[in-house]
Amino acid sequence: MPCDKPIQRGSWNLEIGEPLYLQTDEAEWNLRQTQDPDLPLSNIYLRVDWQTLRRMPKSRAMAFNFKALFTRVTDFRREPYIPKLVLKILLEGKQSLMEYKDGWHVEHKVIPALREWAKEQEENGLVPKDWKERTLDEDPFYPGWRDHYPMHA
């Protein structure tokens, strides 16, 4: 691996809370084994790990770095296109990948909410009713993001 060509990627999954790491013997791990009907939607997060692998120029050693970012799923309600896009991934994603992502423990809450928010966005004119889910041209942003996050504009 050359020093001037780092490898970068984003990996995602749905989590209860904001755990950086869970071992199978921790109590929180057991939350992944059930679909809790009382689980608050506000405690479900999209976790994105931004990962970088880079070779150091002098030592030739490899350095791996990651930054975990958590976004409340409830924030998707105000982000045009996102509920419909995430819903498509959850419902139509490759089965082996979706099993690997292990979102079963939260899908009973997330999927109905995404359906509701996607419908709301269409009814409110934020998303055209004939919009086909795809990566947005504004990637990684969405139309109107500056109104919600003016400090980052």
C-alpha cells in the first residue's frame, strides 16, 4: 500500500444508544436479542464509522483510524428524501448484508416511522411523489440542510 493513497470508507448500522463497543457478555448486548415494544424511537441511532487505513512514510507502519458518528433516527423526519432512502435500504438491501448489519432489534420501530415520515414528506411537497430512491445529487447533504445546520453552511 503506497503512503500517498489512504483507504477510506464509511460503515453504518442502527444502534440502541451510542455504544462505541459492546462485548457479548455486557448487559447492553442483550438488547440486540429482542424487539422491545417499549423502546423509544428517540434512543435509536444511525451509527456511521468513518474509517481510514494509511501507511506511514518513514516507518512504513500501517495506521488505522475511525471516528464514530451517531445521528438520532428521529432527525431523519426533517431531512427530505432520507426516510424513503433508508427505508428502501432496510427493506430491499441484500439479505446477507442486512443480516450482517444486525438491525433486527430496532426495525420494528424504525421501519414504521420511516414509512410515516416518507409519506409526510411527500404530502408536504418536500419530496416528489414519483421520486425514485437513489443517492442524492447533493451528497452528502440534502436540499434545505443549511436551514437546519446554519453553523456548518
